[in-house]
Amino acid sequence: MVQGFGQIIVQALSLGSLYAILAIGFSLIFGSTRVLNLAHGSFVILAAYIAYFIERYYSVGFIASSIVSSILSLIFLPVLEFIGSRTSTHKESFSLILTFGVALVLQSFYSAMFSSDYRILYSNSTIYNLTKLGLSISSIQLTIILSSLFTIIFLFVMFRKTMTGKALRATIHNDEAALLSGIPVKQMRLLAIGLGCFATGLAGSLYVRVSYVHPAGDIEITLIALLITLFAGRGKIRRVLINAWLFALIETIVSYWCGAKWRELLSSLFIIIVLMGRGEEILNNSSGK
Amino acid sequence: MGKSVIFSLIVIFLIGQVAFCGQSIVSIGAINPLTGKLAQHGIEVDQGIRLAIEEANLEEKNLYFNLIRRDDKSLPEDAMNQAQQLITREKVVALVGGYVDTLVGPIATVAGKHRVPYVASASLESRLTETINPFFFRISHINGIAHPIIYFLKEEVKPKRLALVYASTPGAMELSEKIRKGISEGSIFLVLEEKLRPGTPDFSPFLLKCRAYNVDFIVSAMFLPDHLILVKQMKELNVLAKYLGPWGIAYPTFIKEMGERAEGLLGMLAWSPTIFQRDSEEESSRFTKNYSQRFGTEPTSTAMHGYISAKVIIDSVRRVVKSGHPVRSDILADFIRNTDMISPMGRIAFDEKGDPKYYSQTIVQIQKGSFVKVYPIK
Amino acid sequence: MNKSRLFKLLPPLVWLIILSLGWIHKIPESFLSVLTTAFLYGAMATAWNIHALSGVTSLGHAAFFGLGAYGFALAISKHGFPFWTGLLAGACCAVIYALLWILSIDKLRHGSFVLATFVSVEIPRVIIENVETITNGSAGIMNIRVPNLPIPIPTGLQGWYVITVALTGILLWLHHKALFSRWGWGLKAIRDNERAALAVGVPVDFLRRLTLLLSSFFMGVCGGIYASIIGFVEPSVVFGLHFSAIPLVFSLFGGKENAWGPLLGAIILCSLDQLIMVPLFPEAHRAIYGISLFLTLWFLPKGILAWKKTG
């Protein structure tokens, strides 16, 4: 049983890291522009399709394809900046509908471009067996865990140590005050959206190795990102990873011991209880006004 | 509304110009999920139907079939609205298509109310025909999947420790129920049962349990995308059980995505370019050729379901015309009821509930990238 | 004076005319069926908006909808209730769940409220999926036979039309009150600034809870009507995210702060989609729908009724 438990932790870690990487881009964009981007899943899917076709037809490795899809994901920057600059005067609900429209358009576009087939990337992953502990971990799982850790640490260090990062944090916290203290808010917002798009691209190229992509598969990704981001609170990058791990751990453990059919029930109860416990705190740091 | 009337008038006018004297036009409506979650298989059904109608229009010059296609977006209320429109506005004499019972059910209700025959392409649940609707017919049935699985398990594989995983959808529930009942008398020991929501991103808890229970055979009533993840994680977690997926495995796209990792998996199909019923070789190869030419992809079992359901209507309309009756929906329904034809999927005839009398799927194994029949052998 | 009284009489009159269409046999059925769906969605959007007017956004109304549908289906097909009592039973299930919301997540606001409501849909859904002896589990309940109605309304499609339009009428009146009555002004104060509202003596908690209960009740009724129109219930259908998100889209499209906004949003988008886009573009209708949604909201960020001055 102990052996089984170790493997569960490994699975939960890799699942949680996937959740985190899906949520980082969403979280950065929500933090800096207050856009609740319902087209986030569609953006991830485009990056996933790009990575898929590059690797299938040019047989390049993960690093090359993830860089290409991350860079190409920057095409969403103007769209988000466009919506974001408009949203600041009209609250989140407005951005919800606009991005919902974008998601619908992209969905049609994908099924016309890429057909409605399900796609998944099977690279020859090596499986490392730790025989003493009875654990096994595949190279894809390792890649996901490391990429999300690396991304979070990178962002964390940038936010804490560099001047740009501090300015960015100030912008996220209170953009009017930041503007008054001489921070170029507009550039900062652009930077944050750019980072968000980049992370989205990375997420796409990882996602297609673990799960399938499909033109209508955007909503699940958006929901995971929304869930983790709201659970962490606005502008809390570190918490994104921790909460994603925690959430995945709960899901995996419940599925193992209680049966998968109770998974959603217990994870929702968990979220509600945690939210009730720290309701006030969240109220203050993710205020919608 | 006025626009579409004018549009259809123009279409009818143009057709009238081209047509020979005395050509009659028969409108048929097709409702399928062309967008949304079920789009992949919905489009396959739709393409099968289109091919059948196009072929029929080429074959016979003085009977023109006008196919009106609609999308239900994988939503029951949209399926209902579109059925209503096709019947009352477009005045179709028959409806065809439909994928999954939640979308077929509402269409069947509307069709029954308006006394328009509806031949469903892919519908499984027994409950759908519990209350008899004389205008509802379908060419597939859950028993055609459940019975082969049960006999295959009992007679061929005889697994010692079986695991059953199924999606939380009505069709998968009924299938798992039937399998559970069917194997209960034998010596097969069902050690693990798991219900999962389709689209679950992670199957490792289930697979770890399979490992813990030493499962040697998994029956997985999940869908194509779920198999993609499940099979992948089986390899990663070193679960060595045999794997049978009644839905979703026996598709060329599945093999295309999985590559050589699909080797040895068991799936089910009613037809494939290489597996078809006796006496239908010519029709089968013609379908394969025309389908690949027309749509640029290899035809699947699902596309064949669409093709045959449309064929049933075409065949019945022709018999109505031959008998000298007007092509009216109530008359057409009577002729559909008396259908008895040989198709690549086997003999097609309906019982008093509208269920197919002879529907049965074949269990296949993926060997060297193609499907090989494993059960029934003869 | 005379003119303004006439103006007040106009909306009920329009509504009566729309309602009476149900008795006219000349209306093509395809049109009637789309209108019924549109009015049902309009009722859902209006019910959702009554709650949203208290300054919070719920993404969990599918829970009320699903419970209403299940309560109705179980009452009708397992216990043989008459139609109206069945609807009431469904709505009561929804209200009970709303009471649970009040007991648990009443203090949450903004992001955490959205999240809590969103995940709360899973709780009744998973329970219904797995308590097979009572609810039939994931298989759902099929062949719901609706008993005859004891009032003189047409049967079949026309009947559904009359019922949904009547329901919409009640909701429109309530929605109007939630915008322009005394307690409606209280709600406006809460939306603008909760603390200030509390300071001037607006019963903040009471009003917000009241709107939630009203909203859940009518959402439950909508669920029951949906179940009876479709003829079956299934957890993945009636608890779908669709039913949480669509009211939001319609009411933002139509205009949240206008009595007719959510309804008009639903009617315009639904009939456009079902009568024109899907028939003309079987494959590409989603893109056109998305573009029109985007452009409309871009130029009229407060909804299509924004040009009309709201109180």
C-alpha cells in the first residue's frame, strides 16, 4: 500500500503541474488586465496544434516545438491588449462575453483548419523505474513537473528581485497608484500579457503530450485555469502552483480510495470549504472593482 | 424566413430547369452533431449520408433526393428545434442521422408526433424503443455490442480477473449492466468496476488499482479520446492487461494517433473496408472508394452507419415509387417497416419496435496497423 | 400624465399579445418551437439576472436548473404528481439548494463567489449520478409522460409556448420590480457600494438572499419545463455548464440593467441562431454567432438596450 501511495503522489504531482502550467498564462493576464479570458483554452489549443504539427511533420524535439509555439502564441497579445484596454472601464463581465465570442470563432476556425479529429502527441518517453521505492516516472511527467516549477520560479524571482518585476507587481496590485508613482503602466501591462501568452504557448506544447486536443476541447482547459486562478487569488503566482498540486492530490487520492465517481463531489466540497475558511482574505485581494 | 423561402424557391426552380419531365423531388432531412463535443463521429455519420444520397441521385435520373442537413450542436433542444423545422418548414418526408441517444431521442419524439419516419444512424439504448413509436427505426442496437463481448469473454478469453471501466453516460451504463449480468454465471471474476466521467484528464488511480488487483483484462466502455489517454497511461504505469474498447478503438484516426502503441488492442466495429458481410463485397469496396475520393479520408464503421441508414430510406422511397403510391411520409413509414436488404453491415430488417433484427458487431484486434477479426471467427 | 400611463400599460399589452399567439393555429410550428426555446432561455436569463442585480455573479445556476428538472421528472414519473405540483416540487428542490448556498457561501464575494457557485453544481450532479436507486443514476429518466393540464390551454407545442410566455411574464414583472421598486433601489445601492448601502440602512443580506431564493425558484421551474419539453433528464445534460453560462451571455447581450434586456437578448440570439444561422451555415454558424456577439458588445458594451435610458 505504501508503494501505491508513492506512485499516487508522483501522478498527482505531474497532474497538478499540468494544471498549474495551464493556469499561469490565464492568471498573469487576469492579474494585469482583469480580463477573464474565456478564450484561454482556445489559445492553448492553437499552441498545442502548432506543436503537434511541427513535431509530426518536421520531427523536431520538444524544446524546439515548445519555443516555436510559445513565440507564435504572441499573436494573441494584440487581441488581449485590445480587449484589456477596453475592459478597464467596463469590468470583468464585459470581457467574459467578448472572449466567449472569440472562443466560438476560434472553435469554428480550428475545425475547418484541423478537422474534428482528436490529436495527441506520442513521443518515445523513457520510463524511469525507481525499483527500491517501487515508483516509476516517465520523462514526460518529469518535463511537465520541471517546466511548471521553472516557470513559477522564474516569474517569482522576476517579481521579487528585478525592478521590472516590482513595477509589474505594483501595476497588478493597484494600477492607478502605480501610474501616479511613475510606472509606465501600459508597457507593464503589455509585458504581463506577453509573458502570459508565452506561458500559454508552453502550456499548449506540453498539453498535447499528456492529453488530446480537439476543436471543442477548449472549455475544459479554460475551466481548469479559471478554477486554479480564482482559487489562488488575483496576482498570486506562487499559490497557483501550490493550489494546483493540492487540487490534483485531492482528486487523485479520492479517485483511488473512494472511486472515481466521487472525484468531482469531494474536490468541489474541498474548494468550497477552503473558500469559506478564508473568504475575507480573498475578498480583499481579488476585488472586482 | 422570407429569404430562405425565396432561396429554396430558386433552388427548386433551378432543379426544375435541369430536370427531365416528370422528375420528382423527395426531401430528406439529416440532423447530426456537426460542431461541439460529438462532432468527430457526427461528421462521419453526416458524410456517410451525403455519399448515399449523391450516389442515389447519380444512379436514377427521374427521382431526385434533396438532402437538407442540420447541426444540433450536440444539444438536445437544438436537435428538437431543427427536427421541428425540417418537418414543418422544409416538409421533409423522412429524417435520418443522429448520433448518441440524448440527441436521437428528442428527434424521434418530434418525428413521431408529426408521423414522419425517422431512421436513426447511431442509437443504442433499449429504453428508447420501450414505448413503441411506429415512425422510429434504427439500424443499431446495444445488444449487437453487448452479446459479442459477453460470448467473447466467456468462450474465448476466459479472463481470471476482469476490470470494467465505463463512462457515466446512459449508453455506457446499459452496456456495463449487460456485461455484468452476462458474465455473472461464468467463472470470470469481476474484481474492479469504475465509473468515470468522459473527458477525465487522468486515469492513473484506476490503473494503479488494476495493478494492485492484478487485473488481466480490461473492458473499457469509454470513448475515443479517453482511450488515447488510458492506453498511454497503461504503458507508463506498466499495466499489462489486455484491453477491449467497444467504442473508439476501431478507428483509423485512433491508429494514426497511437502508432505502434495501438498494437494488440481490441476494438469493435460493424464494418470496415476489409471486414464486411458476405455477398456485399462489391458494394463495400465501392463505398470505400467513393468515400475516400469524396472526403479524402478512410471511411469508418460510423460513416457506414450513416450510409446505410440513408440507404434504407432511399430503398424504401424507390419501392414506394415503384408501387405507384405517392411519396408521403406515412406511406413511406410502412415501406421502411418492410425493409429487408443485404448491406455491407449485414442484413437490415426491423422488428415491431423499429429495432434492427440482425445487428451485430465484430470484435477486432489491431495488428500491424490494421484490424483483424477475432470474434466471431466464422 | 395620460401619455405616461399609456406607456405603463404598453409592456403588459405587448406581453398579452405575445401570449395570445399561442391560441392562433396559423403560426408555423417551426417558428413556435424556436420561440418556446427562446422564451425559456429568456426566462432563465431574467431569473439569473434578478440574482445578479444584487451585485454578485453566479456561475452555478445550472444546479438549480438541474434540480428543478430532476425534481419534476421524479415527481411526475415515479410518484405520479400532476403537472403543476411537479413543477412546484422541482422548484422547491432548487430553493432548498439555494438555502444551502445561503448557509455556506453567503459571505463570499467576487472571484471566490463565482468559483464557489461554479463548483457547487457538481455536488447535486454527482449525488444524482450515483444514488441509482432513487434517481436512476447516470442513465437519467426517460419517457417522462406529462399529465394533462387542468386549465384551458392548447396542448402540445402551443401549450409549452403559453406556459413559457406566461412564466416570462411573471419574471418580467419581478425583474422590473428588482430594478425600479423600493427594494430595487436597495439592490442598486448594494451593487454600487455594499458598505455604503449597509451604512444607510439597506438590509443588504436580506435583499441578496431574497433575490437568490426568487432566482433559484424560477430557475427550478425552468428546469421542470425543460424536462417536460425534452421528455427526459440526464445529469450531464441538465447540470451542464451550458445552463450556467447561457443566461449570463443573454443578459449581458441584452443589457443587465433593463427590464427587458435578458429576455430580448435571448430572443434575438436564439431565433437568429436557430432560424437563420444553423440552416444556412450548418458547419460555420458558430463563427458567425461569435463574431456578431463580439461586434455587438464591442459597440454597445452595456447591451443592445443601452441606448434606452434606464431609470
